[in-house]
Amino acid sequence: MACLITSPGIPHLYPTPHPVIARALEGGVPVDNDIGLFFQSAASSDWAEMETPPKVIAVTGSNGKSTTTALIHHILQVAGRPTQMAGNIGKGVLSIDPPMDGEVVVLELSSYQTELARALTPDVAVFTNLSPDHLDRHAGMGGYFTAKARLFTQGGPDRAVIGVDEAEGRFLAGQLSQGPMDDRVIRISSGQKLEGFGWAVFARKGFLAEWRRGRQVAAIDLREVKGLPGAHNHQNACAAYAACRSLGLAPKLIEGALDSFAGLPHRSQLVGERAGVRFINDSKATNVDSAAKALQAFPKIRWIAGGLGKEGGIAGLKPYLPSVVKAYLIGHSARDFALQLGDTPHEICETMDRAVASAGAEAVAGEVVLLAPAAASFDQYPNFEKRGDDFTAQVKARLG
């Protein structure tokens, strides 16, 4: 039977279906993507005949899914478990090697991928959080959340790790569980105590705690884990910890793996340090929500921001400006951003090299020079990776 396999980036419903996809749907031809094909192959008899069939952990959400996916993969490597990472990070899912006996495949899945896949049957599914994104593609927040939720409702994972810091996560956890003590759902949070559930993992004041059936069973100090700074990364740590615990890994083993995690490029990445000043590359912070998380991660910030600003500029970051010692503005929207900074000291630098030079010269011990642009990169760079690479190169040139 004919089937049309499409790239996730090609619209199939909103805002307007691609003409080829529209014709396929009109003719009754099934439409699928590579994720759907992968999960169909995962149900093959080859896996069932293995002594320890491979498992699939799939991670989705608005923010943190790349870090969470990479962190799970790193923990499994440290534990000596055979593992591959793919999906929206690294290799395409159909490019990985055939999974071997006992292997764990870790997938990062975007809403574009989960929305269309005809098969979604991970063993463990992770939902990090939800904030507005891709709303034109999904016809609003309801459609966006529904696309994410398909990972949990289409096939039904054996274990669901759900971030409950937003209403949508709490709703999803409630829909998947038979009651608060149902430990098939592991609730996670950054900031909330979650003690009244069958299984929960949460971080508060820099400490991760695991609770099962009314008692604490493990705790980890995250404050000195350099690869995971800030509350948003502590949420990522909770999600990865919960996913790995669901596979039976010991807390102490996971703790050691967290300490050795270097972080992902361009996501709260420590790229240099001198005389008590740290230089952090968070070029992936391309919108207000992700920049807000970066600004909350450090107490004293020399902030490099700007680029091709999005609707509303940086007005939504006003509550987080007290941590900014000074802003160094680059790119197309530098002057527009300056008008929204109020009394926060700032300098129009226009280019990355000037911003890094000025911020680096003025920073003192205990401060962080942070690239968190709150803007797209396309005015000066082809993508956020190249922008982050430029920041890193400028920092390393000055640090020697």
C-alpha cells in the first residue's frame, strides 16, 4: 500500500497544508514521518527475541528537551549501558545502528515530529514543560499541547515522566494516572515540593530529591554541578534522573554522571573562566522565555543580548533585570532593546567582538558574562550555533 513519508518541517494541516500532502490526504494515502517508521520497526519480532529487548526513551517539551536527552544518554554511557541518541538531536532516527540486546535508544522529539507520527510507543516518555512556541503551525496553544501529548496518548508508555510546573503538565499527569499513588507517572518539578505522590522527583534551592510513597529515598546537591546551572537545568536534571531511575539505575551512579556532564554547546555552556569571571554561551536562548531562564541562573550578569528581535522585544524580561549589572547589545535590534531596559546600564556594541571585549574588560570576580540573546540570529549569523561559536571564539581569544 502506498504511504507518503514527509519531513516534519513541512506543514500538513496548519497554517496551510503543503499541496502534495493535501493531495495525498484527499486520495486517502496515509501520511507518516521517520519517527512513525522507527516505532513501527521497534515493534518487530527481532526485538522480542532478544534476551533483554531494547528500550526507547522519548523526550518532548518546549524547553530543555535537548539537554535532558543528552543528559540521559550521558548517564547511560557512564553506567555502561549500550545507548544511542537520535531524533531532533544528533542523528536522524533512521540513521542509527540496529539496536542491540539491552540497548537504550534516547530520542528528542519536537511537536512537529510527534504530531504526525502514526506510531508512538516509547517505553519511557518524558514531558519537560510547555510554553508558547510554533503556535501558527499548531493553530494555538491547544493544538501545540495536543501535539506534545500524543507521545503519551497514542500508544501509552510503560512509564511517563511529567513536568508539572505548568497547568498542561498537571493535566497530562492526571489523565495518565489512576490516582496520586500511581507510580507509573513520575511527576517532576523545579521549585515545588511533590511529597504526596507515588513517585516524584523535584529540585528546590539547588537540591534534587526523590520521593516514593511518602518518603524520601535519595537526594543530590546540584549547586556545584557546573554543566547544569540554574533552576531550568535543575528541572532537566530531575527529568533525566527520573527516566534513568525508571530503568533501575542507582541514585549514586546517576549523581556521579551528573557531575561529569559538560552541558550542550550553546545551552548554558561554560566556555571559559578567568579571575573569578565565568563566560557562558546560551546562544540557544532565542526568545524571551529561554532568556528569562538564563537570567535567573546567575546573580550578577554582564548580559550580551540582541540580534533579530521577536514581537514584543525584551519587555517580558523586566522582572529579571535586577540580576543584570550591565547589558551589551548587538545586532539589528540593539537600539530597540536599549529602549526597553529602563534604568539598567547598557552599551550599544553592535558586534560580538566589541561586546565580548567590553564585557570581559569590565567584569569582576563573581560575575558572569552571559550570551543569552533573546533574539534570532539571522541578522548577523546563519543560525544560533554560528553565533555561539563566534562568542566562544572571541572568549577563547581573549583568555588565551
